[in-house]
Amino acid sequence: MLDRYSTVNSEISVSDLYQQAEIYRQQENWEDAIALYQKTIELDPNFSWAYYQLGEIFSKHNKWVEAIVVYHQAIELNPNFSWSYHNLGMALLQQTQWDQAILAYSKAIELNPEFCWSYYYLGEALYQQQNQQKAVFAYFKAWKQNPDLLASLNRIGEVIKDKIQVESDSVIDDYYSKVNEPSDLSQWQHFLPTDFELYVKVAKYLAENNYEDGAIIFYRIALYLQPDHLELAQQLEAILERKTALEIVANECRLAIQENPNDPESYYNLGMALSRQQQRSESVNAYLKFLELKPDLFLWNYQTIVELIDQNNSLDTAIDIYHQAIAKNPESCILYLNLAVLLTQKGDLSTAIEYNSIAGQKIIPQFRPEWQPITDTLQPVNHLDFLIIGSQKGGTTSLNYYLSEHPNVISSMIKEMPFWSNQVHRGLEWYFSHFPPIPPNYHCLVGEATPINFNSPEVAKYLVQFFPKVKLILLLRNPINRAISHYYHWVSLKWEHRSFEEVVQQEIEQLQDQTLDFWTQLTLYQFQGYLAKGLYIHFLKKWMEIFPKEQFLILKSEDFYANPDQGTTQVLRFLGLPEYHLQKYPQYNTRPYSPISQSTRALLQNYFQPYNQQLEEFLGMQLNWN
């Protein structure tokens, strides 16, 4: 690839070359970025940033040996930049060079003592060296720098568990006596707080976020301090029962697999159970088998699994699964789209775009059969006319399908693509590759439905820069029913295991926490927003600060469900399209679920009432959700 730039104009400055390389890196055009960074180094061997950025790219593509080489060169040229040491440490960890990784992270901490992840990965390297005590010090220091770093607390529990038998009370006696030995106190006091309330808080925090092993350890330490604390003993018993239940679920899945080794759902359920037990490698193996048996699922709805596969360095295995699936069924549009999802996660955007384009060709026979004779002339779309921005569980899937039947509407081949919320850096070419191609000069409106957009006001700021005239469609559903539907959807995916009553109580408490503002709450790990996403007034005000009111069409979901033909016609009129009536309007993504208790409904009614009233006043319309 470097040959392509071997004849770069000598008048181009090193700085310009580097800036162009930066642009390619931001666009995730890795090959050209690497080539220009290397050309920059060829012209100026002392350009430390070029070495550093090469290390970033090599690390992203798991080229650890190459990354180690260039990070060492970056450090030689700029020995006071902590990130070079931190990233070098990561590459050394991957190569199991524990001693060198410890040195790298120690230097990173010396230069930047406030960065929690350097302590965390120092702990990982120390643990691999069987130096448990220093590993625990490092993990606790990481947690001190970032109290939300649950993984660090859980690793402490795992280290202690590995060192001793958790079931034995003497374990905690031994561990805690060492903590309190006068000779050791000076070492431990900065890392291991000894007050009871802190251990209880940590134990509960870990338990709420499914880190059972770590929670059990901290509960036991707390009970060592106060052995007669009945409530705490009950909480420990409950989490032990939960851990046992998870193990039972995992074993039931294994039995189901033995009875029917070709059932994809059993592998999915096993993966979920193992994920909740923090058994990442085993869960990834189960998920890979799930994909092998059911490759035509909508993979873009399983981004958490894709990321877990990536974290386990198993993306290439998943990609091979899809190449094999395509070889068996080369006409399946979904298989190409799913392969593009994996390639996008890998950072290979150009190849992902190619496979999305193939999917666009494959969908023509069912999408627009009359275009088959002219497939060679079809072109990618390049404009966006409307977005269905929300709300989640408000009927957006149904509306999207109804609109896609209109002859002058081009919808995305996948629904709920979070491009505008966190993927804008991938570029419009990547975004538009998810739409079917169209004939030249074809009059149509292009749009898609991604309801999480409504809950991400930053989307409006990006969107207005590219498409200031885009029309925005918003379906608003009674927030109580929206929350219930959202909850049961997550239960069906096995992403939620609490009762609805627990969910309501915990989220109300979280939202009433005055130490964090509303927008920060939404970004917290493990915050699902069952209630928060129904506080529509917060989001709508943000959107209407960016886009004028006349670019919005706001419909009540209840009215849309009651008369989908009328609702769809209203949307078409808003978009300036002729009426187009379907013979049937099936509801999509609906499922039955148990009614909630009257007391919980009353609690939610009171909670949402002031927000609903503000929304009615803001919109000047009656919603009648009370």
C-alpha cells in the first residue's frame, strides 16, 4: 500500500501528510491512514505522533507485535506521553509479556496518576504473575479513581476467590486479618477502606449489575465486620440463590443442547446465562454457535453480542461463519447485511459498504421487481428526507413498514441504525449503503426509523448540519404502557431479570438522585431508562431548540394503533406524498404480557403526571393519558 504514496509530491509538507493521515484515520480508512503515517515517518523519522497513531491502528486490528515496535519508537521520541506507555502495556498484555507490561503501566501511572484504566490493567498483569496482593492494590486504586468502575471491584472478588475457598469462613478471617496486621496497615490503608458501610455499598452495587462473584466476596467481608447483621445475611443468601439459579439455567441450556444440538435458541440462552456470570469466553463460544445455526437473524439488533465477540478477539471467526452461510445461500440479503455489521465492527468500512451494496442488489426482486431489468443502472441514494425519530415501543416499526410499501418511499434495509447518535464518523457513504439503490432521476423520498434518536438530543445537532430540511416524525405513547412494553421486550431477550416492580422503584430512586443531572443518568452503564425515556418533554424541548416546530409531525401512538390507515395517510400528507392505502395493516413487534399491579400503575401515574402536563402545555394538545 505504501507504494501508492511513494511518489508523493515533495512540495507537500510532512504536516500536510500527517493531517491527511488523520483524516483517513477518522474516516476509518485504515489502509490509506497507515500508508500516509508511514510516509510521514519516512520523511521525518522524528515525528513521534505518527508512530503513536500507527500503534493505535495496529492495536485496533490486533497486530500486537507491530504495535509494540511503533509504541517503543514513539516513547523514545516523546518519553513523557503517558498514553504511549498505557497502550504499549495493552499490546504487551496481549503478547503475555507480563513483566514488560507492568513496567509500561507503572510508567503510565507515574506520568498520569489519575487514569483508572492504567491501574486496572496493571492489576491484570500482576494477577497473571500470581502477585495477588499487589493486583488487589492496583484494582482498588483503579476503583478509587473511578467509583463507577465495577469491573475493578469484581476483579478483586475474583482474585480473592481464586486464592481461597469462598465457602470457608476461615477465608475471610485470613484475608481480613492480613488487612489489619499493623505491619501491613500502611500499605493497605490507601487501597482497602475498612468501614462496613463501604463494603455493603460495593456489594450491593456489584449485585445490582450482575457481578455475583465479586458481590459475594464483599458481602462476606462486611459480615465478618458485623456477623450479626441479619439483613445483610439475607442479602448474601439471596445473591447466592441467584448465582445458583444462573448455574441451573446454564446447566438446563446445556442439557437442551445435548437433546437438540441444532437448536439456536438454546445456544443464545446459554450465552446469556454465561454472560451474566461474567464468563466471557464461554458465552462467546455459545453466541458463535447461535450465529452458525441462525445466521439470518437481524444481527444489527444484537450489537451487544457483536461487541462481546469483538472483545474476545473472535470477530474473524464470526466473519468466517457468514462467508460460509453466504456460500450456502448466496441470494439472502440479510446474510450480506449481517456480514457488513461484523466488518463495520472490525473497522473495515470499505468492505462493509461493498457487502451492503450487494445486499441492496439482492433485495430488488422482492422490493421493486420491476427494476430487475435495469439493476446495472441503479445508483446509491444520497439524500435524506424524513426520519421516524421515536419513541421506542411507540409503533415506529409498524409505521416504517407501512411507509416502505409506498412506491415513492425508499426505506433503509435495516431498522434502528444508530448512525446519527454515535456513528456519524463512519460517513454518509456508509450510512446510505444501508438503503436499496434507485434508478437515475427517480423521484422518491428517503427515510428510516431509529427511535433511539429521540432520546439522544445530540442527534439533532449532527442532523441539522447535513440535512437541515429533514422532516421528523414522532409517535408518543402513554409512558406507562411504553415502559411496560420496553421492559417485557428486554425480558424476552433475556437482558432483564428483575421484576417490573423492582425496576420501577430502582429507576425512580436513580432519577431522583440530585448528584447527577438527567442527561448524565441516561449515559450510565446498566441504566435502561424504562421510565426516563417516557419523560418526553425533556427530549422534545431539546429537539425543538434545533429544528423548527413545522418540521415535526407528532402523533399519539394510541390513535395510530386504533386507525393505522388514517395515521399513515396523515404521515404521507405531511411528507407531501399521494395517498397509498394498504389492504392490511398488521402490527409489528407486539407481544402479550402480564398486567402490572394497580399499586404500581398508580405509582407510575403519579410519577408521570406532571411531565405529561408539561408536554400537553408545550404542544398545545390533549394527550388524555391520565
